[in-house]
Amino acid sequence: MRVLLPLGLDLAYDYRPPPEIALQPGDVVEVPLGTKRRVGVVWDGESGAPPADPDKLRTVHEKLPLPPLPATTRRFIDWVARYTMAPLGSVLRMGIATPALFQPSRPAIAYALTGAEPERMTGARQRVMDLLRDGPPRSLSDIAEAAAVSDGVIRGLAEQGVLEAIESDPDAGFLEPPPDPETPGPVLSQAQADAAAQLKAHIDGGYATLVLEGVTGSGKTEVYFEAIAEALRSDPEAQVLVLLPEIALTQAVLDRFEARFGARPMSWHSDLTGRARRAAWLGAASGAARVVVGARSALFLPFRSLALVVVDEEHDPAYKQEEQVIYHARDMAVVRASLMKCPIVLVSATPSLETMVNCWTGKYHRVHLPVRHGGATLPEITAIDMRREDTQRGRWISPRLEADLRANVEAGEQSLLFLNRRGYAPAAICKACGTRVMRDNCSAPLVVHRFGNRLQCHHCDFSMPMPKVCAKCGAEGMIVAYGPGVERLAEEVEAMFPEARVAIMASDTVRTAREAQAFIDRIEKHQLDIVIGTQLVTKGHHFPMLTLVGIVDADLGLSGGDLRAGERTYQQLWQVAGRAGRAERPGRVLVQTYMPEHPVMQALISGDGPGFYRNEAAEREAAGWPPYGRLAALILSGPNEADVVAHARALASRAPRGADFTVLGPAPAPYVRLRGRFRHRFLVRARRNIDIQGLIRAWLGQVPEKSSVRVAVDIDPYSFL
Ligand code: ADP
């Protein structure tokens, strides 16, 4: 019998089944490995070590009291491992996502009303009683938080016999009542109803990929909610998975879902406690979690019967996981749906070119929402040619943008300034010798943070105070912040508008789903006049009072020669522009650029998205870039550069040759030294019909591995650093 362990191994090992228990594929078991006990899953896939000598087989210790990993999840794990070329065990690790899974939670004490009345009613007591009258029994800490009372109030009520303590199933505490698809939703416009009908027609009809493309504010969420309702109605066991690219979006979608379906879905993201993860995993496996809203790794939950998958903001680069198992969650979601034989809806105002091309060829079905809901108009987009603006040195807001901001602040309306750069400044340089402050032995840039006080790496957790003396020339007091980040922009804005309420939204100021929601609430309640944000604010949100968007440096994403630079910049700027004027008040967008004639800027100003996509596609096709050709990267890394280079040479000497593909490299990676490792890269470019994984597998198979050099394969790379 084979057992797959969640370790970086490609093989399932042979074990002897325990005599007294019948084991099935998918069962979660504990087995001996070396001197340790490890958790693994009984595996029936294609991968296995050669059968071990029966006399030497060790015996499975025990079966854990967990539901088995379903066959559909096991086949998905096999598929992802084969496609991404990651070790099967590493992919399994995502499928049994949390150590808490194996630690059954202790029974918890929950409090319920007995029906008795307290001796004397107080405001606090009343709140506790109202809370419990309307809902299930809750734990002490839960009641204290939800009713805003001290623990003593609850204990006091228990002593008086008003509350009784009961033992509850700790995992059940996370389960909400099931969402009710019959809760009435908003009245859809004709266009929305037509789009919803097209999605609904596919429920129960097997696998299909649908693309819900609609301008920002067209009501895509409301439309896919209708498809979710239909899926839930179709079968009492049906489950739905909704993927979101960013934790900051989660809370808003959970709230909207609750408003629409009368109950919260199960959520899944990196911020959850171990117990919440265990509950979500068990809920997915039992089917009790009817709807899961989560980050990309939710794909690996052991769903019992998925009836629909939704990938919101499908174009978002955050769907690509760049660590460990390198995979694209949108693409793997399509595979997940096809293995579960259910439809999948990819949702976006600016679909990825990959998705567009699949619509053009008829592989995916496009469903289109061309107008904003409720008569809101799309914002007017104007370029500010920075070459002609007399912007002061050391400032990033042009006189023209300043004038519009001022008018907006004076009119009591809200503005958003978008700059996709965290921190205070992207670099610190020595004014005496021009050298950029870098860390010894690392090529990742150090970014100035905390209003000029610290230097921080965005690739690891290194940080240091701003140095006073230049390490290169020894000059003192000459090190300065160079270029703008959101913190510096905030400084500029505060000096310009001392009376305005200004705040920054970036991933280091807003870290959790809760913090993000608190920030978004402040925008929605109009407690802020000017919001300064990175890409975090570009996504999904609906701010009715926001009428002006200023894009501070529209050219930022276009440098660097990434093949998707144009596409990404277009998507990002169009998304951020889409935050403006979503309700009754029309919106304006000002785009600061040094290249107003660039096709991306032209597409934004003219609103000719389709033309932009066609041109972009034609260029990619001519060059054989994705999605017309295939790419894979090999990243070699290790602590010793000579070893890395030698291994790269050995691989280069065996590089496959053929008419249908080219191997480029080896070349030092742009970040040649990162987190203490030297990095060199190959890029394989092939025609679409080539089995690129087979090619790479055969190639790697010819060169003996070197223990000091790690070779990571990135199929369909999105990052070239
Ligand atoms: P999108 O995801 O396309 O940007 P949303 O689904 O967020 O758009 O909708 C934009 C806003 O319009 C939201 O506040 C939403 O609740 C509202 N809305 C959309 N459609 C309707 C409708 N049919 N009735 C009432 N409100 C709607």
C-alpha cells in the first residue's frame, strides 16, 4: 500500500497496512519514517517508488479520525504536480493545509439561554440575552466580544441560572447556517438578467469555462451571485468555491454575500487561526460548507461536490504563487472545475490576454456586461503630459492634478491618488558619489520606509536604519531618499492640503482582512478626503463618494521589458480608474505620464480596450510569446555561485535542440543574489503543441543533481526576476 507524505518528495512510499483496519485511498494515516511519526495520505495515483522488499516494509501506525481526501482532490493534486513539475508531496501539503487538522480541538464550552430571567436587568445583560436569543450558543469570549460586555457579566448570568454552559462540538462553532438561495436579491437590469441567465444555464451541465466580462461597476458580483444561487438550488449537497486574489477583498465579498444569502460563507485565507482552517477543511469535506470564499489555496480543499467555481478578478497577477509550488490559481481552477465536471466563471473588467484568446477561439464562452449599473457613467480619462508641466523638483503632483484635487476637496468629494510603490522612496542614494545603498551580497533593492527612517527589503524581512555614512565613499550626511513612494506622496499631499483627511492604504499599513475592511469602511463613510494607495485599492471596491482618481506615475509598470508589462499596466490603470464615479456623481481620472502617446495611455484615454487587446495579441502572436507560444523558466540557485554556474553550464551543454523550441540562457537573474542565494536562469520558449514539461524532464534527467544547487521550474512564468 502506498502512502504519500506531505514533504518535498515525488514518491509515495510502500507500507504494510495495519492488520486490524481496512484502509482506503485518501485515508489520512500516521506512518513511521526514520525515527519519526508522520502524517500521510493513502495514495492510488500514478506515482510510486518501486515496490519495496516485502520483508522490510514498515506498518502504518494508525488511521486518523478525518474524512478521506476525495478521489477528485487526489487526481487534482496529481495533475498540479505533473503540470507544475513540483514534487507531488509538496502539492499534497497544500491539500492537508494545516497542522491543526491533526489536532482535534477540545470540546468547547458554549452558553445558551435557559429561559429564566435575571434578578435585575441591566444594559449589558440585555445585550447578552438579545444576542443569544437570536443565534446559536456561543463561547464566553465570543459573547464578550459580540455583546461588548465583560466576562464577569456572562459568569454572573450563568450563576443566576439565566445561562447554562453546554459542551459543544468545537468544529461546529465555525459553521454558519447554510446560505439560502431563495433570499430575494436585487432586481437585475435586463443586461444583468441576460448575463445571469447565460451563467445559470450551465449549472448542472458539466464542465464549461465562462468569462463574465463587464465594465467596472456593471454589477458582475450581483450576476455571479445569481449563478451561485442556482448552483445551491440545483442540489442540496452542491458546493461553490469563489476565489479572490487578495485578502483585502475578502471581507467586502463576505459581507455582500451575507446580505444576499442571509448567511456568511466559509472563508479561507492565510490569516485564519488553525482551528478555523480545520473547520473549513472539515466543512469542505463533509459538504457542510456550501460556499467557500477564499484565496488561491482554497483550490486544494477536499470539496465533496463542487457545482460551480468562480474566479473573481481573474486577470490579477496575485493568482500566481511564486513560492514552493509555483502555480497559477486561475489556470488550476479551470482544471479543478473540469475534474469536478462543473462550470467555472472567470470574472473581470479587464480579462487576461490568455482568457481573451480563449474566448476568441471559442474555447471559453464570453458573457458581456457593457454598461455600469444604475445609469452611472464611466469616468472621463485625461492624460497629463508631464513633459509640459512645471512640477517642482522633489514633488510628484503636477500643478494640474493639484488644481483638480483642490477643487474636489473644496467640493467635499473624495479623491484617490494611485502610486504602486510602498514605503517612502524606492531607493536611498549617496548624493556625493551617486551610489545606491544596497545590502552586502544581495541584489534586491532596499526601500526607504517609515518616512525616511529605515531601509527595508521587500523580498525578506531584513531592515536597517538609514545609514548616516556612505559605505562606498565615506561621505557623511549625504544619503537621501530618491524617488516617490506612497509615504512621501502623503507628506506632499498633507503639506498641500493641511485641512484634508489623508490616509495611506498599502500592504504594510493594512495587513489583515479586518484592517482592510476597517480602512474601506472609512472611505465608504467619507471619513477621508484623499486616499493614497498602492494596487490594494485598485480592486473590486465600490466607493460612492469617490469622484477623482489621480494616477501619479502611469509609466511605472512599463519599464523593465516584461512581456506582459503593457497588458498589466492597462489592466491596473483601468481598474483604478474604475473606482471613480461609480454612483450618481460622475468621475474623472487624471493620468500623469511622460509618454501620452504610448498605446497603453492611448487605450485608456480613448476607451478602446478591444483595440488594445487586438494589438497586444497581434504582437505576441508575431513573436511567439504566450498565449500563442509556451514559456517555462528554470531558476538555479544556491549559496555558492561557482556551483550554480557550473551546474548551469552542465545543463547548458545538454540543452535540448529542436525546430519547435529554443532554450535561452543561462544568464544571471536580474536579482542575481536574493536571500543569500545566487540565481541563474534559463528560459524555454516553445510552440503551443510542445510537451514542455516532458522536454524539461528529459533534459534535467540527463544531468546529475547537485545537492548545493536547487533547480526550480516555473511553467508559464509571470515573473522574470
Ligand atoms: P462590478 O463587480 O461589476 O464592479 P458590483 O457588482 O460591485 O460591480 O456592482 C456595483 C454596485 O452596484 C454595487 O454596489 C452593487 O451592489 C450595485 N448593483 C449592481 N447591480 C445592482 C442591481 N441590479 N440592483 C441594485 N444594486 C446593484
